[in-house]
Amino acid sequence: MLLKKQLKKEVALELFNDSDKALNFIAAIKWENGFICRKCGHDNYCEGKSTGSRRCTRCKTEESAAAHTLFHNCKFPINKAFYIAYTVCVEGKDISSYEYSEQLGLNQMTCWKFRKRIKDCVLKHGTEKTNIAIQILMLSEY
């Protein structure tokens, strides 16, 4: 699908505008090597109720695309979170949380906390923020 080592700017712009596309992109990266249920270990699934989610056919446990990723428990739209992650990691811009707040229409503290989460993940992987692949960052459990 959209899975590439370097995310093109045109594709990123589409993901910034649509939460469903962003969730499907995250799901494609998360389950690139196939789905394995975290509860029972079964590898067969069907589509879940929400966008990008998968449901195990054995134990019926549903896992969202954002679960166990950087976007886990994100309380604001996933496309806005993806925008922050993209600008920090791929573009390497050092935008303040006040600017994110104005651009995205979110609370300044929300932007600050999510940006800090991203920076913590980058430090955890021990790489420069401009060199980290967005795929590695997204699959980091926080």
C-alpha cells in the first residue's frame, strides 16, 4: 500500500487530512509481516469494527491500528498526531507546541505532551530525529 522507507510529501499531505487514511497507513506498517493476536497468538483475522483494526478469529479480541504504538491512547485526531510525528521526525523541524496549537486547533499542553512522547521515543532508539524512520517511530510502544 503506502508502505515505503521514506514517506513522500504528497502521501503525507493526504494522511494529514484524513484520519481513516492515517489509521490504514499505520495498520499497513504495524501488520506488514502479518497479524498475530497478542492474546492467543493466532495469526488468522478478519476486519474489526473500527478503521484499520483487526479481530482475531479464534479468541475474537480486537486490536486497533494505534494500539501498542506511539499513537496508543491518543485523545485527539490521529491525523493531527501523525502531522506532529511527521514534522518532528521526517522534516526535522523544531516547531514549538504553541505553533502546533495554533496550526492544529489543539490545546498547547496536548501538543507539548505528544511532542515530548515523540522525542522520548527518538531518544529511546538512540538516533538523531532526522535519521529515524517513521515506521520505527510508529511501532515504538510508549
